[in-house]
Amino acid sequence: MREKTEPELCSAPDADSRWPAGNVVVKTEDLCAIWDDLVRAPVRVRVDGAGSRRGGTRTGALGAAAVRTVRAGPHAVVARPATGAGHVHFCLVLTGSATLAQDGREATACAGDLICFDSSRAFTLTMTERFSLVAVRVPHASLRARAVDTKSVTAQPWGCEPGLAAVVRHTLSGFGDCLEDLHEDITDLIGASFVNLLGMLLAQWLENRADESACGRGDLLAQVMRHGEARLGDFELTPHDLAQANHVSVRHLQQLFADKGTSPARWIREKRLEQCYADLCDLAKRHLSVAAIGARWGLPNASHFSRQFRLRYGVTPRELRNMLQAGVA
């Protein structure tokens, strides 16, 4: 674990601390430095003069993810959009509470709640009492997500739901306990697994939001189809690829296509055959061989292409071309 500890924040640990973070007075400029390093965006910190200023922090790296534990008194963080590439931040509140405002929503996360924000857009995080939290920062690319994808999931706490959210909560809580004990040799491996877990959780959150309305399902299916049609020429295209590219599970993808009476694999196959049929009928493409047309649309195996085409249209691709040339079709 490549770990750095802010020396001005660390001294003898408190008895009630979840990690060896100090019990020193944290200056406002120290808080600014902590959040600036975590968020990687321009921040301004407002401190409640009546609250305790004692606390501490630790940081660690897990592959592409950066983990920070923070324990401090009441204050608010006002962040402007990151000037470069933003990140998705997953925060687990351990004690106290935190209120997040972003993307037109505001939600309060209490102890045990998981909440996320995106530093590519402005946000405000307010703690009105002493608190402790564990936060992990992950680049969009590592989650296979775009900044626009996160707009539907920010500022919405996930409390005691079972499943992936529970796994993430317990894992983050564990990082708070043993951040300094993880050996450098295994942090990249742990980080890759944890980032994949966060990507699955984000995809599940997005999937749940899409499920909230029939319109959302229709829009999502149209998006999936547009992506699939643009990649029909890729013979390696699979339903798993479609699901991953659109941040949904394969099961949810199957449900979307089931609404249309088909499956992802069948849809891919039929769209490819439709394109091949159109090319065979196109006089401008008469110079292309039957095999070249199949390969052009992701069907490079000539015998397999011929069998699938015959099952769909009752004739082989070569028979169709001969019939067209003879003026029969």
C-alpha cells in the first residue's frame, strides 16, 4: 500500500477512532487540502465555528482507485467542476451524517449509508456534526462510464439494501480499519477487483433507474440497438459486449429484448443477415463476393453464413444472387 499521511493531522489515536488518524486541531486550510486532494476539483471549505475541529485522515492507493478516510468536525465542502477529467466518488458514512447536493437533488446519508457524487459537476457536501467516512475515488474510464451516466445516481443514499451495495459497504468499512496494513504487492490486485465491483454496482444502479419507467426501458433499448448496429461488422460482438457498453447486466439486456419478442443474440444474427440480404440485392455491390459480404457484416465463416442465411430466407446467399441475376427474384 503506497500510503501517505498528512503529518500535521496525525498524532496519538483516539480510543473511538476506526483508524489511527490523529486527534489534533484541523485548520480550515488543512481541510481544504484534504478535500482538494480527494476530489481533484476546486473546493472551498466552510467551517462551523461552534463545532470541534479535531480529527484526522489517511490515504491509500488501490490500483486505479484512491481511498481516503476522513474524521473531522462540522464543515461544508463546496466544489466547482473539475477542470480535467472528473471522477466518481463513493462515500460510506461511518459515524455522523453527510448531506450531498448535486444534479438538482439533495440527500442525507447517515451512518451505514453509501452515497456517490461526480467531481465533473459542481456539488456541496455538508456535515453538521462530527463525522467519519471512507471515500474512494475512481476515474470514469475505470468504471466504463461517462460523466453523463452518473447524473441519475448522484445524491441518492443507498442504506441497508442487500446484494452488491452491502458488499461495497462492508469492503469500504474494512478499508477504514486496515488501510495501512495492506501490502504493496497485492494492492493493485485488490484494487482491480474492487473497481470491477464498483463498476457492477454503478451498472446496477443505472439499471434500476432505467427500470423506473417504460419510457426509460424503451430509450435504453434504442440506445443498445444503435450501439449494436454500429458494431455489426465486428464478428466478436456478443450480448455481453452490448450489456457492458451500455452499463446493464446481461440479464437486464435479455429482458429488454424479451419485451420485443426476441433475444440479444437472435437480434444480432438477424440484423447481420438483413444487412447481407440488402448487400446481395444491391447492384452497386455486385463486385463483392458472397464471402466478402458475409465477412463485412460479422459472418466470416462462409459455410456458417450460408446455413444461417438459408434458415432465414429459404435460399443460400449464392442462390439468391443467381436468382437476381436471372431476374427471378
